[in-house]
Amino acid sequence: MNYQPKFDRRSFIVASAAAVSGLSVGFHIPFGDEADAALSEPEVNAWVVVKPDETVVIRVARSEMGQGTLTGLCQMVAEELDCQWSKVTYEFPTPGENVARKRVWGDFFTAGSQGIRSSNQLVRKGGAAARMMLVQAAANQWKVPVSECVASAGTITHQPSNRTITYGKVASAAAEVEPPTDIPLKDPKDWTIIGKGLKRLDTPDKTQGKTIYGIDIRLPGMLYASFKACPVNGGKIKSFNAAKITGRKGVTKVVQVEDYGVAVIADSWWRAKTALDAMPIAWDNGPGAKDSDESIAAWLKQGLDSDDGLVGNKGGDVKAGLASAAKTVEAVYAYPYQAHATMEPQNATARYTPDRCEVWCSTQNGEAALATASEACGLPVPKCEVYKTFLGGGFGRRATSQDFVRVAVLIAKQMPGTPIKTLWTREEDMTHDWYHPVTQCKITAGLDKDNNLVAIHYRISGQSILAGVMPARLQNGKDPATFSGFYPGGEEAAYPYTVPNILVDHSMRNPHLHPGFWRGVNINHNAIYIESFMDELAKEVGMDALEFRRKLMTKHPLHLASLNAVAEKGDWGKPLPAGSGRGLAVAMAFGSYVAACAEVTVDGNKVKINRIVAATNPGYGVNPAQIERQVAGSFVYGLTALFMGGIDVKGGRVEQENFNTYQMMKIRHMPKVEVTVMPSGGFWGGVGEPTICVAAPAVLNAITAATGKRYRTFPLRKQGLTLV
Amino acid sequence: MLHLTINGTSHDVDAEPDTPLLWVIRDTIGMTGTKYGCGIQQCGACTVHIDGVATRSCGMPVSLAVGKQITTIEGLAQNGTLNAVQQAWIDHDVPQCGYCQSGMIMAVTALLKKKPKATDADIDRELTNICRCGTYQQIRAAIHSITAKA
Ligand code: FES
Ligand code: FES
């Protein structure tokens, strides 16, 4: 614990909503010196402030984008703090404060379903240390040994004398206590707040339009910018004719953004946008302009048999295993680009002066936003600050590239002193995304004469996310994350089956579109390849899909437990009318074991999903009610992509621009989802993403069970199938 | 100057008559509960009530809203008491990111005013707002909790 009792509170508090009354106490946006007066109560430590009225303010470093991490992290701190949950409220420390305090809050990065799991030790210790200091302060006041005092629900009791005092009364004194170095944590069996399906802390504001997202920031004197980048990624601006729009009402300035973009600044966003639309711009589309779906697919197809495979999982001798097999089975699958389409389009508000740059934005990665601001404006990090708001969805779009921050800062820098909100249109957002990567997969399997799976080769061909967003994380040119779901073991995404001869390799082919982390990431397509093909093999040997899997899963008991749970609850094996079918899928993803059993009815080209039974074992489940919601929502994300999604490329441009051509599941498409949360304890798995990867294969297997037809390329709209 | 009545309060605004009502509400007047999601009347994030009828404000020129009663998410609660839909949303902990929820709540409020006993078929047909977080299951449960009492 890096303890600093009297740190500079300047610009510190971004949000504060009181759960105490269930009503918001308002949203504080720090702006210049006004921020100095944000909060006067001294903190107990970096994580915890207890106010004299017993309100407990818990500071949360991770971003809240809907996944519920805010509430979950508060539960973890509150558990060890032993405070009353009804008194808990929250605030977001800024990335700049984190840097100034030697990263006391750890990592701000909120992605990879890491929000809870990778910070569980840090935040629980933060809460426990604060409790120990509060108890010590009470003992000091009473002049009794600390060992005679206990804390519970925000009250400290001196057991021999039965004297009591509340946290709020000793909070100031606690701040002066030497922070402990040895911080024991509770045994999970003693938890009373962790593991409870408590209500989210942010719900009341979200039902009243009070929650502030990046797009909602309003600052005195603020202007608005509308921005366009070259429609082909990698292309440049040739020319633009600002004279055509000067004199339009409200238009202040036309500015170029590096060599690829241009923006109009005006006194309202609508005036900025319509002026930008009216301005003639000539683009040099660059080399990406020759790419199309067809050219990308052809290039990836070559990678299915090329000799440039980077090996991700290798056991036994797959060549020999296939050669000696009684029968071989082969299939080729392909998964398209997908856009994130966060409900809140990309935006950021920036104010630049020659000695300070401030940014207000929805980001999954506060520290990356800070670094991006600094790099873009040329001021050192200590002269920059980022204020995080709530996010209108993240899904990975706001996790790595902070391009929306860079663009906003570069625009604001051209009008020093004026805060400028740069908002991308939906069209700009959708055509300048960091897309779910495009891949194909050729699978070759060998069965012996007794129909045992003895060899399997998965050759993935396609785009690497890490090569596009974090090239430093490549290992000898290989993207290890590409193999998510295929790993031979480990704690993240292990392959569910034991096959004596296995090879998984990747021919890396990176087209010109930016790849990015897209909720669920690489295992989304990998699980389709693995789980669809498992059903193909079962069918080939005439076995029940569940039995065929079980035979291969004896060494994967946790995978199997989740699969068994959905098979049982999903009525696997029970008869269904003609035209209906069930499908299974199982995976380990982001450290959790997930499975789904889908039931569909197919009528001509219309697919109706009647029911989905899902199971998830995240090890420790911090908030089962929120886990259920994440799981249900994951089916919407995964199945929207399967049926309606798919980004098309023509002349280097992304063809889908808005929700009319990139359609979304609506409430009428929503199947009934029954969720079993089955935490086994013993590990910390993620929740926000894992289920997405079983959504598509479970439904695909159900469609095949209903129709006998196997679909191997997506989205299904291109196969003539419609979700109804 | 155009004269608008929003949540019972008068506003004189300086905007071109063809400016979508959404941007006048958000930027000119400064009420940010109403959201921008698509600008082409596809997502419903911008839903407000015009004389009680759910309307996608991104597609409505501000000039057409003159003389009408405009209600936004900020105007649903009366004297600090949330309306039934807002309360059901809290009881069912519906929102995830929350960005679509202003529009959802406005759309559902208008639907239930029209059809207090809205069935699943009514919901499926009339509630066409997009929620990218996929809160549909909770939305349906929350609506059922209201229609059950109607
Ligand atoms: S913003 Fe109006 S419908 Fe999407
Ligand atoms: S709650 Fe996030 S879009 Fe609906």
C-alpha cells in the first residue's frame, strides 16, 4: 500500500452517486480550480473514504461500461472493509492521480474480462487494510489492545467493555495510522457481500438520464467538432475546400488532423456535422483501396495450406496420426470482420493550453488515454489529465487504440484554451473501427477403426490482433492469443478435449483494416471451429454429440461439469418435433468454464431460437445476479454477429455504415435464456466475455440438428437464414 | 428563435428549423439524458414523447416540435417520484451500460400508456429499440411486472 494521507485532490473526483438514498447526489465534473474543492474528507487509504455521516466512498480504477465491474469491485472492497453495503458509494480516480501516486490503484485497463479477476487481491487488500486502520484508530482512542476490538458492519466493538464506535467517527484518526504491511484476507466461506446478487450501484441514475457518458460532457465555452478520416484505412487527405463552408452559421474553423482527417469546429455539433458534409474533400485512398472481401478471402484461403504455420499447440505427431487413421474428415470454416458498434459512438472532449491538456472521455483504458493525450499534444504526462466517465458500451473498442482521444486532442490543440467535444457520427464510428479479425480455418481429423478421434489438425489463416494493436506482444512473430481456446492447458482458455495427435497452427495474414479486441476476441471464431466440427465428427461416426464429447473430456472435468449442466437442464436427448433441434457447445474462456444448449426451430429460411440453457463456472462468482445478466447479454452479442453481423469490404472501404445495414438483434429476437451460475471456488474467472464464444456454435449445432444442413461461413444472413 | 416546451418548461432556441430535435435538446438546451445512437431512426436511443407519442428525435426537425408538449427522460419523474417503468427498471436492475435505456424507458412508457396490458406480441412488435448490451430479457421481465398489475 503506497500510503499518502494528504495527497493533492486536484481534479480528482469524477463521479459520485449515493446508493444511500438510492438517489444521485449529482455528478461532479472537475474543471480547473473548481476541482480543488471536490472532497474534503480525508481518505483512510487510497481505496476508502469514510465520511462523518458514515457514507463509504470506494474508489474504483476500472471502467464501467455495463459489465458491472464497478459494483463487483465495490463488493470486494466492502467485504474486507466490513462496512454496511447500504452506505457504499463510489468514485473514479483519474489516471493522472494514479501515475502521481505510483500506480497505487494498479492497472486501469478494463478488458479481457479482467476487471474483477486480476485486481481481486489488490482491492480486497485495500479494503482489509482500511478496516485494520479504522480498528487500530478505535483501539488507540480507547487505549486498549487492538486484539480486543472487532469490526462489523461499519462499527467497531471493544469486546471486553462492549464499547462501540462507528467508522465515520474514527476515519480521520485512521488516516494517520501506520498502514499495515501484513494484510490477511477473509476465507471465502466467511464472505457475506461477495457472492451476493446485490443491485448495481449505477442503476438509479441510468433510469433517469442522469449518468454522464463521454458524449454528455459540457464545459463552459465548449465548441463541437465533427470529424472525418479517409474512408479507406491507411489513406490520406488529398485536398479539401474550406472556402465552400466559411460563413455558414456557427462554423468557427476547419482543421486538418494529421494527414488522414479533417474536422469542422462549430458552436453546435449539428452545425459542425452539416458543414463538414457540405465541404468537398478529395481523398487519396492508398494501397488499401484494392482490397475487397473477395481478395481478402482468396489470400486467407492460400493460408490454409501454406507452409508458414506458426505453432500454437502441438502434441504427438499429427501427420503420422492422420496417415494411419482409418478415416479422415475435413472441413473449412470462415468467420468475418465484425464492428463493435458501441451504443455511444466514439467521442472525446479536450481542452489544450500550452501548459495543460485535459481530456474527458469514455475509455476502457484510462492510462492509455493519458499517454495518447500526452503524445498527441506534445506535453509531458504530468501536464495532462484524463477524466473518465461512464461508457456507453466498450466491448473492446475503447480498450487499446485511443484514436478518439488522439483526434480530439489534435483538434483542440488548434484552438488553444477552448474545450472542444469531438463526436464521430455513427457512420464514422462504424467505418473506422478496430474490427473483430477475419479468419478461416481448415480442420482435418483422423478417426481409427473404432471411431476414436486419434488426430486433428486445425490450420487457422487470418488476421492477428496483437500484430495490429500490440506488436510488442508478439513472440518471435507469433501471436499467442490467436490460439485462444486451443491452448494445451493453463488458466485462460484450454482446449476441452484430449486428442493424442494434435496440431494447431496459424498462417498470419493481416489485411489493411485495423483488427481489435472485440468482446470475446479470438475464441469467438475458434470455438465455432472447434465446436461445430466436434458435431460434424460425432455425426460422421453416428454418435450422440454429447457422448462423443464426453469420451474426449475425461481429463477436463471442469469443462465437462459445465457441459453436463446444460445438457441436463436443457433436456438433451429428449424428443423434439420435426424441424426443431438442440445443439451444444462448451469452452474455457477468460478463465471460466462455459457451456450452452440451444433449442431452435427452423421453418424454411427462418430460424427461431426457442430456448438457451447456459452454464458458467467463474470460480468465484462475485455477484451472481450480474453474472446472469452478462451471460444473457452475451447471447445477444454473439448471435447478432452470427446472424446479422459481418463487415464487408469493397474498394478498401467498409460497406456497413449504420444500423440499417449492420443490423442488431431486438427484443423480438431474444430467446429465453436460462442461466446456471455454478462457481466451484478456487480460481477467479472472467464473466463479461466467455459466454459469447459458445453462443454461435450451440445455435449452429442446433440448426444442423433441425435441418441436417451444416453452415460453415458467416454471417448467416448471407446464407439466406433469418433470425425471427 | 424557436419556442419549445420541454417537460413543461419554455425554451427559446437559436437553431435552423431543420435541425433535428435531438441536437436542440442535447446541445442547445443542454439536457443530455436523450442519446444519439444512429441519427437515422434505427436505434431509438433518442426517443422522446411528442404530445405523449414516442418519437425518434433524431429524425424530427425542431420546427415540427414547436407548439407541442415535448417530454424527455428527465421529465418522467413527478415531484421526485419515478414513473412505473423507471421503478420497474430499478427493481429488475435492467441497465448494463445504460446508454440505450433513456430511449427504452421512453418507448416502454408510451407503449404502456397505449396498452397497459401489453402482451409479449405487443412488446415484440412495438419495442424496436436497440440495446447493444442485450438487456432484453430484463426489459421483458420488468414490463411484465407492470402489466401484471394493470
Ligand atoms: S439516434 Fe435516433 S433512432 Fe438512433
Ligand atoms: S444497456 Fe447498453 S446498450 Fe442497452
